[in-house]
Amino acid sequence: PRGIPQFRKVSLARFLEKRKERAMNA
Amino acid sequence: PGTTGSLPPTSSSMFQSQPILNQETLQQRLLTLIDGARESWTYAIFWQSSFDNTSGAAHLGWGDGYYRGEENRQRQQTTFSAAEQENRKKVLRELTSLISGSSSSSDAVVDDEVTDTEWFFLVSMTQSFTSGVGLPGQAFMSSIPIWVTGSDTLTGSGCERARQGQVFGLQTMVCVPMANGVVELGSTEPIYQNSDLMNKVRILFNFNG
């Protein structure tokens, strides 16, 4: 996304993916 | 930032770029650090140092982070209002849309409650510290690890980040200074200082071999 440097984008995408996994496994 | 308010997700001023270490390597090290630990750490963050030639000061900015979550998520209770929860979900929805291009509100990512520690971790991505300021900044300037255990100790530490951590449910915060930055760990459990963890951090985050 515009305005978010790649390294934060990667961290954010990883966080959201893990969160999705946790929600599905709950 | 000294408030527990909302996260400005798309503000470019909050996302200034900086030199980075290999992020895949960083992520693997953070994961190894807390997934293999006998203590229950909620998250680990690597604050990366950079030097500002203009001000002559060292700064710590987001390098990478790994959010592991709490052992018992169901036990987690928020002290914040329903409106605050809606705000968190809204921000998460926007971030999800920005990252994936999907804006589906039924997505499992945004349907679930955004816990206090998840929010604290997310807000951390927007933060940075001047050397000597805040828990990571103090550890970096002094080159001495900081280990704070207990809600009262976090509140009474006089450090805004520690106080914020306590407000969001943390009971332990640790900052270990390294040559290239600071490794921060947080937990909703009370964890007392041990040399095993310190040694592990020093081995995993020694980028100079």
C-alpha cells in the first residue's frame, strides 16, 4: 500500500495472516 | 505517542523508511526466540537502530515483530469500551483491505475481537524512539537490559511505553540492547529475569557473527 514501507507491510501481512489462522483454529 | 488512542494506519508520516536488516532472517530469529522459550511470551519486537546525521542522535524504529498471542485467548478481557473495539475492528478492516485488496467485512481477520495485546502490537508498528527515551531507547543508550515484571512496576517505571503495556494487559516487558538495535519481549504473564533468555537473545541477534 502507498505510504507503508515494504518492511512494515510484510510485518503487517504476516500479523493478519497469523490472526486469521488463530481465528480459524479457535 | 502517549495515548491509547486509535492507530493511524495509512499516515505516511508515521511510516518513514529506514535501513533494514533481512526481514526473513529477523522474523525467524524472533520466532525461534519465543516459540522455543519455556516462558510464555506474547510478542517479540526488534527495534532497529539508525543514526540521524542532522540531529546527531540514534533512533530506534520498527525492524520486525512476531505476535504469538496469549496462552489462553478466551481468558483475555478487555477493559476498553465497545466503541473502542469497533474502532479497532475498523482499523483492522482498513489495513486488511490495504494489504490484500479485499474489503470483505465477514473476513475472519476482522470478525474476531481485537485483543488488547494485539492492538498494542499493531500500534507499536507506528512508533519509534530516540536513544535514551522510552523503554527500548533507555536500554539502547545504557547498553543495559531492562526487565520489568508486575503491573505496578510497569506503571511506576516512569516510562510511557511500559505504562501503555500495562494498560493493554502486559505484566512483563523486557528490552535487551544489541549493537544494531533492541530486542523487546512482552508477556501477559509475570516472568522473572533469567540469564537463559538473555543469552539466547545475544546469540540470535548478534549480527556481527
